[in-house]
Amino acid sequence: MRRALPWGGVRRTDEERGAAAVEFALVVPILLILVFGIVNFGQFLSQRQAATQAAAEGARAAAVTPLGGDPTAQGIEAMNAALDGIGGCGGDIDCDVTISTCGDAQCARATVTIDFQPLINAFPDIVFPDISYSATAEVN
């Protein structure tokens, strides 16, 4: 039962003690899952953007390699530099450069594949299943 106070407030009686703690305990897990989901989604978008940028940089670097140079090595080096913030090529990040001829010119195709590992995965393979993103860029 609630009792009115002189200044307009309401004082809770013994029957309602602990209700806020129970409500808090029910809401916090849902709130934490939502917050961690937002953080992980932001991390995924960041890695996706890095993969797209690295593929473009690798293809460009391989396509403009001077005669006598190794375009594949130049492309991989450029992709490593672009992916430096998330660890570079290797591990969960696969980098590949393919060189072909396009008439008199040289064409380069760079592919970056990232196997996304969530920062916080409280429920493996349920909330955040295995995610792989591949970005490809081609320069003629």
C-alpha cells in the first residue's frame, strides 16, 4: 500500500520493497545483449570497410607496379598496410592478388576475406554466427 506524503510524493510500504531490484534484474540481461550487439555490429562494419579499402589499395598497387617489379607482392604489401589497424593479412584475414593481361595493359584483381570474430560473444553461434566477408576490387 502506498501512503501519500505531505509534499505530494508517495512512500512505498514494506509490501513493495525489493521490486526495483527484481525489475532491474529482469531488464539488465536484455539491455546488455542489446549494447554488446551494437558494439559487435559496429566492429563488423569497421572491419568490412577496412576489407573493402584494402582490396582497392591492393588492386591499385598491383596494377601500377613498374615493369620488372612483382605486382603480387606489391598488392599484398599495400593490403597489409591498409589492414594494419586490424592485424594485416594472415590469421582470420586472407589476402589474394591475381594478375592477368587485358590487351596491352595489366589487370589486377585483389580479394580480401575476413572471418569476423565478435569482440564479446556470450552466446556462441546463436546470437552471432560465423560471419565471413569478402571484398574484391579490379583495376584495368
